Amino acid sequence: MIARTQNGRIKLLSGLRHGMAVMGVAFLLAVGGFSAEIVLKNRTANDLEHENAQLVQQIHVTTGEVERADRMGAVEAPTDAGAVGALQSKLYKIARDNHCAVTEFHASPEVSPYLSRFSKTTSVTGWAQIGVQLTLSGSARNVQATFASLIDSKIPFEFDTINIARDKADAIGDVTVSGKANLRVLIRDSKVNA
């Protein structure tokens, strides 16, 4: 009887050990499955966060463009060469405000049909252009600020070239640059390209 009881206990312990091993393996498989699912969900969440950050950035850029467009408003297109004089007056004021000097301002006496510098022909009618060359002198920051502020003037023009080069340095090392620009002032003209 003792032997039977001992054999029963051994079988019972062996069954319990086998059951515990099966339960351990099942537990490890379940934990592994949950871990894999958590890793996949984290990766998906990170991808969604990245996509969301990109969308937020695009919204900020678009909002900035809309605000910039709202500030621009409609521009009355000048109809004569007086636009060059208006641009010159505006340039002198902006340069003074930015602590720069206008060392050259030369406008072409000719009014020519509008032609984009990116094309040799045009289908645009009613627009003309007057070429202007100008040179600014001042610190690099101030020359750049003057060019940037000129863009916000309500006089329609296009830059052809801008060249900023070192002009001179003083005894303490402050550098003066020369900012040269070629641009074209745009005017409405019913006689040109009509």
C-alpha cells in the first residue's frame, strides 16, 4: 500500500511537473505574443506621431502663406514710368531705415514689352518693363534687410540678379558690403504687346 501511495505521489508529482512545464511554455508564448503586439503597436504609434508632426508642419507653412497673402493685398499696377520714381523714393527710405546707403540707381529710359527672364517669348499682353540697376552699401545684415523690405513695397518688380560682395573692412574688422541688383519695374501699358 505504501508503494502504491508512493507511486501515486510520484505520478501525481510528475503530472504536476509536466502540467507546470506546459503552463510555463503557454505563459511564455502568451507573454511573447503580447510583447510582439506591443512592439507593433508602438511602431504604429511612432509612425502616426511622425505623420502627425509632418501634417502640423504643413499646416503651419500653409497658415503662414495665407497670412502673408492677406498682408499683401491687391496692388494697383502703375501705368507709367512714374513707378520707377516711386521705387527709387521707397528704396532711399528703406535704405535709410536700415542704415544703408544707395550708391547707385540707374533706370533705363526705354519701356520694353514684359518678358520673363525664363523665356524668350511671351503671351502676356498689356504689361511692360523698365530695367533698373542699383547698388547698396552697408553691413551684410542691413543690405539684406533692405532688399527684403523692398519686396514688401507695393510697387511691382522682379529681381533679375542680386550680388552681395565684400567691399571693405575698417580698423576693428567691421565689414562693409556692396549689394548690386538688377531688376525690372513692371507697368501696365496698353500700347505694348497689344
